Amino acid sequence: MAYTVGQVAKLAGVTVRTLHYYDEIGLLTPSGRSSSGYRRYSEADLERLQLIRYYRELGFPLDEIAVILDDPASEPGAHLRRQHELLTVRIKRLQEMVAAIEFAMEASKMNIQLTPQERFEVFGDFDPDAHAEEAERRWGGTEAYRESTRRTSSYSKQDWQRFKAETEDWGRRIVALLASGAPADGPEAMELAEEHRQQISRWFYECSYEIHTGLADLYLADERFTAHYEAKAPGLTEYLSEAIHANAISRA
């Protein structure tokens, strides 16, 4: 049975524009065309799209998905087993975060003051200070790390609440932009990338464009950063990284 691009979009929960883009980059080329030249998708095409959707949900970039799926030694069963393993790890991680958040909510309701260790337990091995230090060691010394420590040591509960509200608002807007299909190197995405840079400068340390692009690379390279952004939306890490680089280039 052959499916139209509209039917496939509805079945898979993606946009027609996304399917056109997948065709353009060679990730999912429909097996046939109608007499009028319209795309027609086969059952095999749908099976490939299913795998693409699974890998995207797990945060894989499109170019890496293409390499994985086009490997002549790969077969659908192996892909599904791998995806099952990755999802199992993610579910465990999310369950741990839910438990930690519920603990924090209960403590807040009972007016219990959490210790610093308890407050940041939700992040597991993710240590923001350690990553800030690592970033500064790699991209410009330790002055920014010292500045971040100096600033944050004086922040009140109200300061952290404002920071949380500000970052959550930014997060909602970039997730919505990603979902809209706007390109990562487009003006809207670059504007949010610039806002992200300015947030760091305003709250922690002066974040130059060089440092910002270094952080963007770290977000992709370090699975702890990746997990943080992918929890907001699959594909957000790569999207934000591309937007940060595009923004830096446009302002050079």
C-alpha cells in the first residue's frame, strides 16, 4: 500500500514540511511517485520513519541517524534493541528526578530547609560549578568561575526564584520555536541564543561569544548537559548548539 505525504505526516505525528526536509537531505526518500509526481511512501518507508522518530526522541542528530540506518550491517531488530536499552536508561533517570522533585515539593510544603546536597541531588552527577570550572579552564582561565562563585554566594532565595522564572520562560520559548520548525540559524533562534548568553553574563560571569560557543560544544559532548536539555525537548541540545554558533558567527 502506498501512502501520501499527508497521510504519513498524520500517522507519524510530524509535519509535511519535516517529511519534505527528510527527503531533501536523503534521510527518508519515498519509494515511489504518483503519475503527477507526488511522493508515495511504502510500508518499508514507514518502518524507516519509525526508527528515525525513535532515534530523534532519544536526541540523535539527523546526520548521525542517517549513518546508523544506512549501515549495511544494521537490521531493524538491532535498532529496536538499542533504542529499548537507551529508553530504559532514560526512564530510570527520569524516575530518579521525579522522586527528587517530589521530595523537594514535600519539604517546601512542610517548610523544611533542604541542605545544599539535598537541593542539588536531583542533578545526580551533574555539578554546575565543576562544569563552569571546566569550561573556563578550556576557554579562558578561571576568572569567570571565580566571578560566578562570588556572585552566586550573595544571592537570596528571591534571586534564585527570579532566575528560575527567567530560565523557565526562556526554556518554554525555545522549545516552542524548535517545535515550530524554525531553523536553528534563523533570526528567532539566534535571538534566543543571544538571550541565553546574556543570561549567563547577567547571573554568573561575563560570557563572551568564544566562551558561549565552547559551552555549546560542551552541551553536545557531555551527556549530563545533553540530558538536561533533552529533558525539555528531544533535539533541543543540537538545536541550541547550532543557534549559539550561528549567533556568534553573525556577530563576529
